[in-house]
Amino acid sequence: MLLRILKMLLGGAATTAGAAMLALYLYQNRLVYPSWAQGARDFVDTPDKYGLPFEEVHLKTADGVEIRAFDIRQKNSNVTWLILCPNAGNMGYFLSAVELIYRRFNSSVFIYSYRGYGFSEGSPSEQGLKHDADAVMSFLQQDSFYKTQKLILYGRSLGGANAVYIAEKFPQLCDGVILENTFLSIPKVIPHVFPWLSPFSFLCHEKWDSENDIKRVDPTIPWLFLSGQKDEIVPPQHMARLHNICPSERKSIVEFPRGFHNDTIIQEGYWECVEKFLSDYI
């Protein structure tokens, strides 16, 4: 419905540039963060569906928003993956991959729904999601189990932007970062997702400027970049650029020729590349 209204605003003969600019400015959070899509606010799968032990954690952010998380501990492991979810959906959408990570890599997993996603309170925004990340990192840093663990950040798409933010702000807590199909910034990806909004992308106040943030990360942290070469949402050049400018002394990029935005994770050799990265650096 929202997209239809915006297309009408932008496509009508009588539409003024001012009306189009106002629509983009007022409604961009609904476009950038489609947490409302496909009923993802009404139901969230839980890890017990996959036979995983878990505790549901409720965290309060600095601005008073309650976010929901699944704490999935592997008692005989010293490695934890922090999952930074892709856009849309909720943390329940990613639990099949969580099961693989838990069992194949013998690792603990901590995963949460951003504010405004799933059963987490609030409405999503860049600043809000950064508050969410701060609350999660505070919890992991203070928890008696997690503060002894090596921490791997694993972010896909929007989750990758969150991972860059966390790695830059909390370098002492991060032991490795895995990014998949992540963009340079929201304004730079708008022309590929919404070509008809290209002339107004300068109005985007949701920046997620990973292109600049990644330049400031600790060079001792290892990074793995996983890029689908048929990505129809984030141009593969974005991942290549992030890899090139990342100052890490231990970084690698793996390109999957048949990988689209949402199926790179199931491409042949994907998890073998992850396994090698962990073996080499973690």
C-alpha cells in the first residue's frame, strides 16, 4: 500500500518535486525497515522447534525500549556467534541457520530482533538499532558466561551494517567479523532498490555509512566478506569496496557466482569458507 501511494505521488503528471521529496522524507523508515511485512510482527519461531536449548532474554536499551533475544548456549564451547539479522522478518526466520551454526561449529549463538521487529518494542531507525546493539554488547560483556567467550559477529545485509558499527565501537570484544551482501550506505543502495527514488536519495536520513565506518575498525580483527555476484539488491561492487578499504591485516573475500541477495547462504562451498576462516583465525 505504501509503495503504491509513493509511486502515485512520484508518477502523476501533476506531482510536484516537493510532494515527492516530502513523501520520501516522511515515509522512508517504512521503506528502509519493512518490519511490518508478511506478518512478521505477529509470530516468532522459537529455537525449541529445532531442538535447541534456549532462554528468551528481554533487554532494555538506553532509551527505554525492550528488545527480545534468544540466548542459545553451548556449554562446552568457547566461541559465540552474535547474529545480526538481515532486513524484514524477525529473528525466528534465521533459526534454521542458527541450528547449523550451533551444531556444525559447536558454538553458542546469541540472536535478537531489532526494535520494531518481531516482538521487540519500538519503531526501527538507525539510531534506535544502534541503541539495540549497545544493549546487546553490554549484556554480553557483563554476563559471566559470555564475557569469557570469543565473539564472532555475523551480519547479513542490514545486519552487516550493524556488525560494522559494533566492530568499530567495541573492538576489544570482537574476535572476528563475517559480512554477507552488505551495502556501503543506504543512500548508495537506493538507486538499485527503488530506481524511481534515485533523484531524491540525498534526502535519506537513514545513512548506515559503513563505507566510512569500516575504515576505523581495529586492523587486528579478522574479517570474512561473502558476496553473491547476482545480488539484485546490493550491487556486488559494494562488498568489493568494503573489502578493499577494510584495514584488517587478516581479511578475505569469497565471491559466489550464482548467489542472489537472499540465497548466497545456500551456495555450494559457503559454509566451508566460513569453516576455513574460523580455523585460520579464531
